Amino acid sequence: MNITTKPFEYKDGKTTCVGYLAWDETYADPKPCVLVGHAWGGCDGFAQSKAVQMAAQGYVGIAIDVYGDGKTGAGPEENEALMTPFINDRKMLLKRLKAAVKAAKALEQVDATALAMMGYCFGGLCALDLARSGVDLKAAISFHGLFNGNGLPPKKIKASVLALHGWDDPMVPPAAVTELGIELTKAKCDWQIHAYGDTKHAFMVEGANDPKNGIQYNAVAERRAWAAALDLLAEKFDLHGVG
């Protein structure tokens, strides 16, 4: 295994996005690609580490930059200021996500017919919105993501959708889980929602520790969710002999 990483610049109109690209040079042929959507803090080390983990699975991993210019927040107030414009304007968010898809497909390392997206918190919402847009994804995976609909005209969902959710996540109450299930059923797509008991928001993030606000790392839920995600990716990318 010979994993290479480098910054990955691409454009959305006049905005330069600075993502993070990881791939294993051991594989000579174009490989399936997994886009990684960052949480509210921006394209940080956590998101980049997940791109590397995707490369270790034999895929191309790309941590995308939704905010543009590689911007990251230094704390909750800055994070919210960066995220809120995209939460409030889902059309703008979708345009930014589609720019990342277009750039990923153009890479020589990537099989443009085999793309998936995973994301964390805000990035989970990004993965769901990309699937909702009808983009040709093999899978859209949300880790403790936000489920609220985008209000845009519904399109045929081509992706297999997997939502991995902490049942005690105050940001996504049980009613929102049910609403997502209804939405995906109406879309007639292949979908799964895994809800983990006694599990809060950010359960995948080692070091997350703010239980009073419903934020807490959970090693058991992390292991189970990661296994489910890898299983779906292996299923969707099985013709490539990796996964």
C-alpha cells in the first residue's frame, strides 16, 4: 500500500474550494471514489483522515470543501457562521456539492461511474442533499447527520441511502427520523436507517464530550456504524475488486 495525499483545488464559479485528495498508488486503474463531507467546522483534519481511510480501502477519498477557500472555524460561533448560509440556502449548497462531484469525476485516478458520498453532521446533510438531487451516486451515507428536507423539487434518488443515527441526538429527534423514512419511501429508493440506542450526536468523533448538549463519542456505535458503511460501499463497488 502506497497512500498519497495532496490538496485538491476545484472551482464553484469564482470560488476556489480546497479539499484533500487521498489514493493508493498501488492500484493503477481508475478507482471508485468516496467524497467526504465535513462537519460544521469545515474541511479539517477529521474529514481528511476519513479520506485517507477510504484510500486504505482501495478507493479514492476526497474530503470536499463546502465553505470555500479552505475556511475552517475555530469554535462553535465561527462554525455556525460558516454553516448557516448553506443551511439557509440549499440551492447554493447543492451547487457547491455538484462542483465537487464534477471535479472528482475529472480526476484520472477516479472511475467517474463509481462515486459515493459520506458525511458527518452537516456533511451528512450534504450527502443526503446530493442524493436528493438525483446525482448518479452509488451510495450516500450520513453519520449523525441532519435530516431536514431541502425544499427543492424532488428528483429520483439513484443512490442507496444509509443514515447512521444516534437515537439520543437532540439535533435529530425521533420525529425527524420518521420523516426521513417517509421521504425516502416516497422516493422509492434503496434506503436504511440505523439508530443506535444510548447514543448522542457526534458519536463518531473521538474526543467529543459535551453530554449536557447531547454530544458524546461512543466507541461501540462508531464501530457498528463504520462497519455498516464499509459493507454498503463494498456491496456497491464489488465489481472493482476492492472494498
